[in-house]
Amino acid sequence: MIGQLNRILELEKLKSSQLVKKSNKVVAFTSGKGGTGKSFLSLNIAFSLAKVGKKILLIDFDPNLSNLNIMMNKRAEKNISSFILQKELLADLITQYNQNLHIIFGESGKVDFPAISQGIINNLILQIQSLEQQYDYVFIDTGSGAGDELLHLLSLCDTKIIVATPEPTAVMDAYVIVKLLKSRNSAQKIGVIINRAATSSEAINAYGNLSKAINHFLKVDISYCGTINFDAAISKSIIAQELFLERFSKGETVEAITRCAKEITKFSQVVNIDHNTKNLR
């Protein structure tokens, strides 16, 4: 325990001397409102990439309303609360689901939990950066909403994936997130997944309306990362607390999730190229 505390104190000293920079390997999944399927997609896209040999660290950064452990029927012996309370480092909270997919679970229902500060988020990114060499990607499943702390976290991630549904309220919430990110000069490399669409044309129409509004009013470009049509099998897998891509190996939804995973990897690679090009100037 003393050794762990010394490591934490050492990291706290580093925070004051290091500039927190955006991380190329971090993909943040976010949404303006709850119920869009953000956690389901971050988990299954991570699993999809792990299946093809990518090493993924998935972090459930919803400190008090976590979902991943429930979806996977896993009792989280260690979770993100120990990091937020500065009791342990991120590296000590990793649960190995399989060889390529590692997870840091979130917390649920903790009483008197401290507010998430920008200092905690800076520390999160710094500790992620210390782990990055071990992984191809680090996925962060954020909480829903558009609070200052969440926006600060998103501003430190080069790749932001907004999960929305075709409902006008969800599309408007996605627009608001982009608008708020622009106010922080962080509206770059934003991708959108349209989830729970009745048809592909409904999803494309919703994305088109969102993209046009963002481009016209905010002068920001976003990228289309895919569509997941409504599938009753998804609800069944969540109720059964089974990882969807483990329960099903074929079908339209499996193919759609796989396509989203491929689009996100391509999107992230563009981020890396742009970032490195800027550093060479």
C-alpha cells in the first residue's frame, strides 16, 4: 500500500510539470443523452477489434452509473472509483477479459462520491499516456451529457465518436456537443454513429441533417462512422448479460458493428497522420 501511495504522489508531482496533450490513441465514445446505446457500442466495437488482433483498453468513465460490468455480468472487484479517490493508479485497476481486451470498470451507486474535476481528468489522460505503448487503442466510454468536465475530457482526446439515434432530440443533443466543443477549439476529428435506426435510409437522413446543420452553422466537418439498425437481438443479449458479438457471430448487426470498428480505425489513423504532420512543421 505504501508503495502504491508513493507512486500516486510521484504522479501528482508530475502533473504540475507536464503539459497535458491530446492523446492519439484514445477514442472517446460520448452522447448528449442517455439511452443511445453508447456503452453497448463501445464494448462491442472494442471486442470486434480485439478479435482481429488489436489490443484494446476499454475504460468505463461513468463514475456512478456504470454499465459495462452489468452488460457483461461481471462483478468488478476493482473499478475506476479507486483512481478518482487517488487510492490506486489506472494500471492497477485493469481487468483482463481476454488476451487483447482489457477493461477498467466503472462504479455504480457510491454514496458521497467526489465531483470529477479537471485535475482528475488531466491525471486520467497522463496515466493513459503512460499505458499507451501496451495498446493499439484506448476506448473511453464517457458519461452522457455536456458538462464542463466531460467537455474537458473530450477536448483531450483526438478522436471523438458521438453515438446518436435518429430521434430529433438525440440529433439536436449531438449538435449541441459539437457546438460546445467548438467553443473550446476542440471540434476536430468528430465521428458519428447512428444507432437504433428503423432503416438505413432513416439513419442516413438523420446523419445528413446533422452534418448539414453542423457544417452550415458551425463550419465544422464531421465524419460518418456507420449505422446500427434496430435489432431485438441486441436487447436480448443485454437482458441476458451476454456480450453480443460472443453470442452472435453472423448477421446484419454483427456486420454493421464490424464496419463501424473498421471506420473508427481508419478515422483514428488519419488523426495520427495529421498529428504527426503538425509536429513536423
